[in-house]
Amino acid sequence: MVLLNGVGSAGKSSVAKALQAIASGNFLHVEMDAFLRMLPEASFGRPEGLTFETVHEDGRPSVVIRTGPVAARVFRGMRRAIASMAAAGNDLIVDDVLVGPGRAEYAEILAPFEVSLVGVFAPLEVLEARERERGDRMIGLARWQYERVHEGMTYDFTVDTSRASAAECARMIKERFGL
């Protein structure tokens, strides 16, 4: 299993798809966003689901994300689904934004598996520019996640998507882990 961790708009999904295309095995791409899309629309903006509050840091917008009990259950289910897919013999490329209690839970439930933890990085100004260009993200998500996602993390490998294309990052990951 390759677990890609990074801020939204860092390029995790693009790297995952590129890696999936060149890996020698049949890797499944598991996206955190796919699980978010399972939530009813009414769960967004409500305390039991996910809330987003725009605050200002250094005069710039930063979107604070709060996870309520409904969304927390979805994320716990996602992590267990990933472990179940791996237990069934599937090779996985997981793209996630690891913040909060999910980190410890991943460590516990993925302990029986060979997991390569890859940090996906880009400078904040690049992430914010991508966020604006995409048009499907709240402006300020990257700023709030930036310090939190990689804090205290120890990676097996890192890539910087501002210095290498998704295809180049995928090639480096493939070579590093013999995929």
C-alpha cells in the first residue's frame, strides 16, 4: 500500500493516477474525496457533519475544518474499508489528508500491512494558486491544512509537486518502492 498524505491541491490524486498507470501491479486508487462524496449534501455546514469557518491568518483567508460525529464515522469507516481492501489482497494507492485522530487509527489498523507513507508537498503559495485555479475548493483550505497535515509526520519518501510533474513524482515513487 502506498499512502499519499498532503494538503488539498498538492496533487495527490494526480500522482496516484499516474502511479496507478505505471505500477507493475493492479493498484486500486482510494480517494478520501470519494468518501466525502458519500455524505448527504445536508451534512456539509452542519455541526454533525463538516463545518467550514473562514478566519484570517496574516490577513489571508484560512478555512478551519471541524468534523462532527457523522463525518467522523465516515472517516473511521473509510480507514477500516481501506484495511479490509488490503486484507483481501488488494494493492492500494490511498490519497488522504491526515489531520487529527485519523493518524493514530491508521497506524493501528494498517500495522499488519506493508505501507509506504509518502508526503506530497508544495509551497503554500503554489497550493493557494492551485486552489484558486481549480475553482472547486474553498479559498483558504490549503492555508489551514498546510501546517497541520505534515506536522509530526515521518515519511518513507517525499515528493514536491511544484518541482516535478505528477508523472515524474509517480516514477520516483515507483522506483523508490519497486512498484
